Amino acid sequence: MNLIQIAWRNFCHRALSSILTTLSLSLGVGLVVLVLSVYGVISEAFTRNASVGYNLVVGPKGSPLQLTLNSVFYLSQPIENLPYTEYLEFLSKEKRTELVDRFRGDESLKERGGRYAPFIGDGYAIPLALGDYFGEFRVVGTTPLFFEKLRHGPTLEQEFTFSIGRAFKEFSEEHSYFEAVVGSRVAKEMNVGIGDEFFPTHGDPTGHGHDLGFTIVGVMDPTGTPNDRAAFVNLEGFYLMDGHAKPLEESDTPEESEQSEAVESADVSDRVAKPDDYRLLSIAEREVTSLLVRTENIIFAPSMQNAINEGFRAQAAAPVGEINKLMGLIVGPLKNAMLIITLITCIVAAVGILVAIYNSMNDRRRDIAVMRALGARRTTVTNIIIFESLLVAVIGAVVGWVLAHAAIAAYSGTIEDQTGVQVGFLTTTGNEIWILPLVVLLALIAALLPAWSAYRTDVGSNLSD
Amino acid sequence: MTKTLEITDVTKSFPQPAGGSIQVLDIPKLVVNEGEQVALIGQSGGGKTTLLHLIAGLLSADGGSISVDGINLTKLSEQGRDRFRAHSIGYVFQTFNLLPAFTALENVRLGMTFGAGKADNQRARELLNRVGLSERENYRPGQLSVGQQQRVAIARAMAAKPRLLLADEPTANIDPKSAESVLDLIGESCRNENIALLMVTHDMQIASRFGRTDRLDEINLVVSKT
Ligand SMILES: Nc1ncnc2c1ncn2[C@@H]1O[C@H](COP(=O)(O)OP(=O)(O)OP(=O)(O)O)[C@@H](O)[C@H]1O
Ligand SMILES: [Mg+2]
């Protein structure tokens, strides 16, 4: 029989006390693992989603964090808007000319390329218009470019795909300018699918509905990004909704304003829509909430960010940086606080080990004396006590780890639904490898006092003869 | 003839709670030869247990020398005495002192655990078989009768093949009938394995079963003085 077997027998002999101390330790360890895992999930969810292929978010001046939360995570209150001309600054001369001709705008805009266009090159700038809701979910007005250009997944290589349907078009004969695509959770929770029409409400989830409806033409596959929680509508259609046009000053009035708002026949369903059924907003009437920008090369991003921030209207935020700041500022310290609390739980459990073993020392003294009489050394009986404490530590740590990971595995579906982060039984966070050494150390400290008492046990007087 | 145990001029006194000390033992000479079986008879409080503890190296003597198999343990360090005890001494107690957390078989194996480290399951089974308890090897002490417990304790004391078996009133807690067979078992086991036996008792009847009976009050000067 080796010393570990002897320690194990002692462990089993005081089964109730051993199991209770082990259980309390495993709860402590489980809590530590849960805190680490939850933090891991949160930080992964945030940082992973902080870039869906773009590297900057451009919006009106203000808090870069709020801009990020708004435009990347579709959280927080709606922010101010930028004039459409700010968007044009990201486009080449040809593209600007095309848009000015199409939407009617100041001819002088055609004369030069956008100020930031050189940074963009092969990249993109995708406009977003926020502020409306579909139920609880954000409505995002954007262009088909959104689905064409953005990527997601761990390596940012996956395109957005559709579980059913397709991306919306800027104009279609069936639905005119009013096509929409919904994220997977929106489809599930609002119970909508292809062909359904919805009416965005203005300003907040309980606000008044607009009278123009969008028809869903596609439901996205789950992506694990905030896009699962958004309803995307065609930007042109979004502009046509009541109150979405920026009120014009006298000088801005476009020449062709005689064309009526909506042609009467728009509500005749089986009629083929024509592009000029509606008068699209002029450039002066257009606003965007923010732009998702990808520079041609990532190394251009900082200089473009500086250039934008030096201007007086817009700011550019790097979402990853903002989220890291948020994590460092709020979530990190919160994690540390939780970690300290849970570690205290472990320390309390270790004190439990001490008390349990120390209380049993009276019963053990005779056993120790007998083993000494059988030839065991002081160090041997001392080691048996230490091994017993270590058994509690190792079993407690393993059970706690398994319990926590079983809990995580059990809720992995929900976690993936809510955050897009895939977790399984064996998903570990880096710091978990420190748990076992830490618990072992605690157990060693807890064993010191009883071990010392075992060491000093007098043989003769404890043999009860 | 080889002397398995040789005690020369051993003295032992204990400090008293009230202060000062009281001498318990002063033994000029005690010899047990190889394979010899000796009963040492003495009254309660006479220092029998103290003497056995000294021989086992569980206590150290104030003076004199104790040699077992030629090894003078008064010269050994504590660790040396532990190793000596694991190898050379078997001990049977009045209250058996089986470890309650372990089965009968494991208790026997504990008898060899602290020596050379060979936990010989085969020998443990054989010993249990010899004391008639093969069927009880997985019983815990609490599930055995007192007679059976003492048999396990005897098997345990034999496990490490000691040179000298010390028995401290091994039958005091057992009914007379079981006591007979326990005594037979001890005597026979020691004879089989050529182990010298020193048994202390205050019971004349038990002592009379031995070929050699010493009286502690005759060898211990402390007692004879009082
Ligand atoms: N650790 C000790 N400290 C002080 N005195 C002790 C100690 N151990 C034994 N004694 C004393 O030594 C004397 C002899 O004790 P011991 O246990 O050897 O007697 P014994 O012959 O075995 O008696 P019994 O037959 O009752 O078991 C007693 O007076 C006892 O009080
Ligand atoms: Mg005694």
C-alpha cells in the first residue's frame, strides 16, 4: 500500500466530511471557471464582432465608443447623422459624378474625387442609416454592398449567406425600393419569413410606425454577430419613409421638385414597379448615421483615421480598439472583482479542509501512533495527512472544473444564440491551467497545521495500551 | 546461541506532572535468545508496556543499551529506529490497534508497508489464511469479533518477518476460550517463522504456558527496591 492509497482510505473513512469539504472546494473552483469562461465568452463575442471585415467606423463627432456600440453592435441610443456629402468624400470622382447625376445634387461635387477616396482604393465605404426599429430589433438602412463586401467568422472569410432568399436589391420590379433582409434571430423571434411585410417604427421600439412597408426577401444564416439581431432595409426605401428626409433650406431645393412624393398606384400590388414611381431623395436631403470603412490596406487605416478626426464634422473609430478599451475599463475590472470573490470562496473551502482534517486529528492520533509502531516515520505520517488534503484539492478541482464545463456545455446553445460564440465542454480559457496549481497550493497551506500536529504525535501515549 | 534481544543496564524515568521525575525501569540484564519464547509477568503499573516501547524503539532509554539482532538501537537516530522497527519488530497490542479505515487484508499489508516497501499481497493472504480469516479479508475491523481482530493483528505483526515479536497482554480483552487459541496462534506462528517472542502479562495462568517465565519485579531493580 502506498501513501496515496492510505490517504484515500482515510478520505473514504470520513466520507461525509471528505465529500462535503471536496464539494465546497469544487463549488469554489466551479465559480472561478465560470467567471473565467463567461469573461472569455464576453470578450470573444465583443472583439470578434468588433470587425466584420471593416477596420473603421465613421460617424458624427462625439463618443467613439457610442459610435461603435451603435453602428457595430446596434446597441445604445441613436446618434446624430452625417450629411451625405461626407459619405461622398470616401468615393472616387466617377462614383460621385454618378451619384450626383442620379440623385440630383450640387454640380460642384462632381469636380473632384472624395478627400479620403485615395485611402479606400479597393476597399469600401458602406453607409448605414439607423434609428428605426422592427419590434425590439434595430432596422439598418444600407446598400446591397453590405452583403457583398462584409465577411464574418473566426478568420473573417465567410460571406453572409441566406438560409432562405437573397440579399435585397436597390430596386426590384416586385417590391420597388422596399426590400428587406432580416437576421436569423429577428426571423425567429418576430416569426417572419420571405414575403412578409413589416413597418419600421420610428425612434424607439414602441414608437409610431411608418406607413411604408418593407418586404422580406431574405433571411440570413446565423453569423454569431450582431447582424443576427438586425433587420436590414434598402437605404433608398429607408429615405422614402416619412421624416427620413432632411428638411431643406431654400437654397438647397432641387430643380425637379414638381414630381409628387409617391405615385398613387404604388399600392396596387400586382403592378410592375418602375424606378420613377417614387421621387428619390436629393443628395442634400440625404443623411447617413455612419459608414463602415475598409481601407485598401490596413496600414492606411491610422492615417485615414487621423485625417477624418482632424475634420470638424466626422470622427473615425477603430471598433476593435474601442471594444478593447471598454473591456479594459469596465468588463476587465468587473471580471477581476468576480475573480477575487470566487477565489475567496476557494480560500474558505481550503479553510474547510483545514478544519475537517484538524478536527479529526484526535481520532487520527491513535492511527498515526499505530503506523509509527509499524515502522512509519514521522515524515511518512505527515505526508499521509498532506496527501489527504491534496486528494480533496485535486478531486475538488476536477469536479468543479467538470461541473462548470458541463454547465457551459449545457448552455452552449443559448450562449451561441446570444453571442455567436461557440463553446463546448472542452472549451477552456488560458487562465484555467492556473486553477489546479493554485488549489493545490491552498490545500498544502491548509494541510500545514494538521500535518505539523501529525508530525508531533507522540507514539507511546497514543497506543492506548 | 544467538541473542535476539539483549538489554543491559537500561534505565527509564518519566517526568511527573507535579514536577520532578519518577523512575520506572532499571534493568541490569535481560536476554531473549533466537526463537525463544518468554513470558514476562508483572503487576499493573510495573513498567511492562514501557519496557516493550523501549525495545521497539518507540521510547528512548535514559541509559544502558538495547540490542536486537546485534543492532544497538540506543545508538540509532530516530529515523534509524523507525527503519529498525519496520524490519525487525512485530508488535501485538492489548487493544489490537487495527486501523478502522482498512480491511483485514489491508491491515496486514500495512505491516509491511513501512519497511522495504514490498507490499506482498500473496504473503498477506497467506498470513490471514494461517490465522483462519481468509474468508474475512475484506472485512473492516468493526465487522470482526475481538478474537478475530486480534488474529488480524497477529498476522499484521508477522507480516514484515520480524526477528522479535513483542506482545503486550494480547489476550486481556478476549474471552478465555478465544484467548487460548490466540496464544496458541502466537506461539505457533513464532515457532514457524523462527521469531523470538517476548510477551508481557499480569496473568499467571498465561505465563505458565511458557517454557520460560521471568518476573519483572525480579529483573527490575526499581520494583524490587519499593
Ligand atoms: N508517558 C508517560 N509519562 C509519565 N509517566 C508514564 C508515562 N508512561 C508510563 N508512565 C508511568 O510509568 C509507569 C509504568 O507504566 P506502564 O504503562 O509501563 O505500566 P504497565 O506495566 O504496562 O501497566 P499495565 O499492566 O496497567 O498496562 C506507570 O506508573 C505510569 O504512570
Ligand atoms: Mg501496559
